Amino acid sequence: MQAYPIIVLVGPSGAGKTSLLLQMLSRFPNQTAAIKSKVTRSRRNEQDAVFYDFLSEPEFEHFRAEGRLFQTAHYAGHNYGCERKQTDAVVQQKIGLVVLVQQSVADFIAAGYKLVLVEIVPEGYIPRTENHRVAADQARNAVPLSYDYHITNSFAPGGFEHATDELTKIIRGLLNLTPTLR
């Protein structure tokens, strides 16, 4: 039984979703936790460990064959997936935080999770047309969603701070509904 919701940040590549999520983990360390993905790609930086557990292809396929992954996606030649046991452990104790594409949101919904959907809308961000992530976003984001909140993340001075404050308000509102996490 899920005790706390999962806040899902959705938006195009480069919108600032990961940066916002890191800010929330920092502001609410005792009340929030990241929902981690199992991935077959290599580690890029230190913060990757916050979001990912790194597996070989055979390890990932073993997880999938055992039915331990309720959500999977293939992107840029690598597999990504969320494990029910790990996700359930987070939402029994804290508000979960995760960055997803629309199709993956549908998988979380189908798995029965209570979600708070937050669309991150970049303002002043111009994606490079040669960027493979832009084309991949368009293909992966074909599932229409009904968002609970929309946050504009402006790339103008003070824009990120404003977006951070808006997301903070959302979490504080959820904490008021779940007093055991205060």
C-alpha cells in the first residue's frame, strides 16, 4: 500500500527537471527521496548515483524476466526500468521524486501508483536541432497527460529560483496533507 505520492517531473530534455529534483532532495531530505531507475548505460557523473542503479545488459534482462520491473524504456541504445520493490520502499516512507517521459508515466499509472504530475515548461530555452534528445523527446512524449501543475522554468535571471520556489510550494502542500512527514 502506497503511503505517500510520487511527484513526477515531465518536460523536454534540457528543461531543468533534474536540477529541480536535486533542489527538492536538498530542501526536503527527510521527506523526499528519488525513485531510482535501473540502467544499462555507464555512469556519467557523481550525481548519477542519486537517480540510477547501474546494471549490465544480462542483469537488466534478469530483472525483467523475473517481473521485477514494472516500467521499462529503451533510449539511446540503453535500457531503463523501475523496480517495484525499490519504488514501494520509497513511497512507504517518503514522497517519491522522479523525472519521466510521458510513456513512462503511463507505466507508473498502470502499476497503480498515486502520482502528482508536474509539467516543467522551459522558457527561453532553444534546443539545438542536431541534439538527438530533442527528436527522441518527440517520439517518447506521444502520450497525452493531464497535469496537476505546470511550472515555467525560465532561463532568464531568477527563473530557476522561481521554478524551485513553485515546486517547493507543491511539496509543502503535500506535506500538509501528510503530517507524519513534517
